[in-house]
Amino acid sequence: MDFEKARKEMVEYQIKSRGIKSPAVLKAMEKIPRHLFVPDEYQTYAYEDHPLSIGYGQTISQPYMVAIMTELLDLKPTDKVLEIGTGSGYQTSILAEIAEKVITIERISELADSAKKRLEALGYKNVIVISGDGTLGYEKEAPYDAILVTAGSPDVPNNLKNQLKDGGRLVIPVGSPSLQVLLKITKKGQEFLTEKHTSCIFVPLVGEKGWKFYEDS
Ligand code: SAM
């Protein structure tokens, strides 16, 4: 299969055609070999317009969802970013292409380990992968220019809002376990401005400040 051609077509027909304009996002998505982030048996589906299973009941998100969330973060090359929900590490690599430093947290240690190895093999030196509960944020590296949550949350965890710099942006899907809306929250002084964007369906954010009743599943 010609993965480079599939990747160009993904960017043209799934991303640009739906209104994503950020040159940095388009460039990163055209560059990164998404097929290396999915299980071998799914490589030929890696550039299709839907999420794919990555094991442990989790998914690599639909390419368009990765694009819109990244565009909403308004990243600058000097930004420090916190990502909650590393999964395969694909979204992490997109962030690492655009920002200066990325801290990413994954609650399933096996996924954190495989994403870390994958990102190292691809040469990313500006990424720290942490295994743990991202609903608490990561105080040690705070404050952040941007925080991205890639799992569906019942509400906006205060820990995450409090770890934003002034002018910082938090993008997070919020709603029920079966349907969420993508929120962008911007810190302006002591205020938090909230914009609603597209509806979406993510796997649940499980943790102390997320969905607690899924913890044994
Ligand atoms: N962005 C990922 C990618 O590109 O592959 C896909 C993320 S997947 C939709 C959501 C991930 O969030 C899952 O891997 C899940 O285990 C993780 N997750 C759920 N709750 C979490 C939490 N409290 N802290 C960290 N990771 C969490």
C-alpha cells in the first residue's frame, strides 16, 4: 500500500475539506506516518475516516478529530503542552511537531510504554510520557500554554484549569459517556472563557476527577 499517497488524500479530503486551515496542523498530519501508530493488522485502514482499536478497549482517534483539537489549541513553537490520554502516541507526535515540549499522561501503563517506545523510535526528544491519572494534571511541569484531553469527561476538572498559564487554552470533550461536546476554555486573568465546538464521541476519561464508576472495567 502507498501510505504516503493515502496520507496526502487523508489531509486533502478529510481535513482540509472540513475547514482545517492551520498550516502547522496540515504539515504535521501530512508528515507523520499514522500507520506506525496502529496494530499491524490495521495498518491499511490507518488513513480512513474513523477511529481504530489500539487494544485495552481504547482507540486512536479519527484523523479529523485530531486535526480540529490541535487547531483549537492555537499552538506556538515555544509552547509547553500537557496531553491527557496518550493512547497510541499519534496525537502526541502531532503536538510535538508544533510545540516546544509535550508532557503526555496515559492511565494504562502498557499503552504508555508502547507509545513511549514508538515516539522514541521516531526520534521525538521533546516528549515526556507519564503513566498515571491525568485528571489531576501534572503539577511538576505546570503552568502550561495548552492542555488537551483526548477522552470524554463528565465536566472540566479544576486541576486542569488551574494548571493553565494566563492566556492558556484547554480543549476537552465534555458530556455523557456516549456523547460529548468539544469545549475550548481560555484563561484570561482570573476568568475562564468557554467556547463550544463540535459534538464528538470519545472513550471515557477514567480517574479521580473523571468517570469513577468505570474504574474496574
Ligand atoms: N490521542 C490518542 C491517540 O492519538 O492514539 C487517543 C486517545 S484515546 C481516544 C483516550 C486515551 O485516554 C486512552 O488511551 C485511555 O486509556 C486514556 N485515559 C482515559 N482516562 C485517563 C486518565 N485519567 N489519565 C490518562 N489517560 C486516560
